[in-house]
Amino acid sequence: MPDVLRIIDANANRAREALRVMEEAARFILDDAALTRDVKALRHDLAAALSSLPELPASRDTPGDVGTSIATASEQHRAGVAEVGMAAGKRLSEALRVIEEYAKTLAADEAAVAGRVEALRYRGYELERRLSLALSPMRRRQYRLCVLLTAELCPAGDWRAVAEAALAGGADCLQLREKSLEAGELLGRARALVKLARGSAATVIVNDRPDVALLAGAEGVHLGQGDLPVREARRLVGRRLVIGVSTSRLEQARQALADGADYCGVGPMFATSTKHKPDLAGPAYLRQYVAWGRLPHLAIGGIGPDNISTLVDAGVAGVAVSGAVCGSADPAAVCRRLVESLSSAAQAGDY
């Protein structure tokens, strides 16, 4: 029995250490109060679960532990803070599983620890997921200008010409937004857009449909609040797609971060004829979002060359534009004006 207690004690220490590493990442790197609170709560609940085994420290024999001198090369190096967090999360789940299994061999009054630790292990899985997504920089890119393509807004329905002009004008993101197309036609349109953008530095995003985005070879999908939830979409596509989500208030942005989004649409900024919204979030929300600063953003809604200065004053880093580009006789010129406004603001240090 003392050997079992040594195993439980060693893994209790390992789990607490892992939780502290995760907590510090959530607190100081991510500045995420909710995640910090939840990790801290698990650390305290683990201590409470093990309190029925007061003899654990007495079973400890660090000098006699043959494992203290064994290490692998991968343990001596971390590529960055994301890897630190992910390694801690894995250590936590492994340690809790060991405690759970060996606690089952204890006397009946002590073996109840196993059930309590099992519940903690499931909570640990979720915290590992949240921390990993929040720390991962893999897909997060701050776009400058995203042009939303809808054929019916383009002169003579020629979305290809508008897409080509947008790329020529400096757009670094093209989003296919075709609400009325059947799935097969939408897939064909998405594949054509991916092919058209190939060779450029622009990202192609499909609105609403992660399945179509994957099949078309697009880089991302954008979801509205009423579409497939971000968390479910992430389960479906893993890290293969950038996922953006529309938000109109900061609580939605915080949820998007927790669910694994890579950027947020922020808006609507102004009234727009392309997508009616009864309430405008406006530049006030943009200022709030920029101050929060946890995910890249694209301000959206009625934006054009004539009003972008208001958003520049609010600290905007990227915008998503539809009608002002698609409906223009010279889409490339409109894109250039928008990019120039954003670039001049960046050079001046406005954001």
C-alpha cells in the first residue's frame, strides 16, 4: 500500500504543478479572468478531493525516486508559450488518470477518491481544450481588407471581375457570401474563387458552410450567431479552417474566443442596404473590442471610403466591405482607397 500512496502522491504533485502552469498562462499571458478562475477552482477542488488521504506526504521519497534522473530531450525545450500550456494540459490529464486508477486499489473508505478525481479529470480535459485554443497562434491573422462577394451586388452579376479587381486593389481576404445558392452551385462557386485567388496572398473564406469550405479547399469559414456554433464547427474542421464569427457585443466576442474562433466580425458599424440590422453596434463597440484586443477583427456594416475615417479614429485594424466594392464601377480603386486609409493609420501609430 505505501507504494500505491507514493504513486498517488507523485501524481498529485504533478497535477498541481500542471494546473499552476496553466493558471499562470491564463492569468498573465491571456489575461483571461474566467479561464484563470476555472483552473484555480480545479486546483483547489483537487486538494479537497485528496484531503481524505492525509498520509500522502509521509509516503513521499524523492531521494529514492529512480524517475527523477530520467528525462527526454523534448522535456528540455518548449517552442513557445502555447507549447508550454499544451504540455501542462497533457500532464494534468495523465496525472489525474493515474491517481484515479491507483486509488481504486485503496481501502473502501479511501477508494471513493477515484470517483471524485474522475470528475476532475473531465473538467481538466475541457480546460486543456480552452487553454490550447486560446494560446494557439496557428490560424490567427489580422486581415486588412476583406471583400464580401455576392453576385447580385456586382455589375451584371460578374463576381469574378470584382474578385480580380479586389485582389488588384489590395484585398487580402475574399469571402464568398451567397445565401441563396443551392449547395452544389455554392461548392462550384467556392472552388472557382479558390482557383481565382491561387497565387495571391489572399485568404478565401466561405460564409456559413464549413463543409463547403473544406470541400472547396478554402482557408476559412465565417459564421453568424444563428449558424452552426463555433465550438461545433471547430470539432468538425479541427485546425484545418480559419473560423470567424459575427459579433455585436463583447460577450459574444468572449464566447467566440472560448469556443475557438480565430477572428471576429465586429458590427454592424453603419446602416447598410445589403444586410438589414435593427440595431447598430457602431464605432463604440469597435473601441471596446479593440481595447479588449484578444482576437483579430474585421469591422463590418455599411463601410466605404467616405466613412472609414471614423473607424480609423476608433482603432480599426481591418474591415469587411461588400456593397461599396461590389457595386462600384471601379472596385480596385475603392479597395486601394480603403487600404490606403488603413495603412496610413497604421504608419501613424493610430492602432
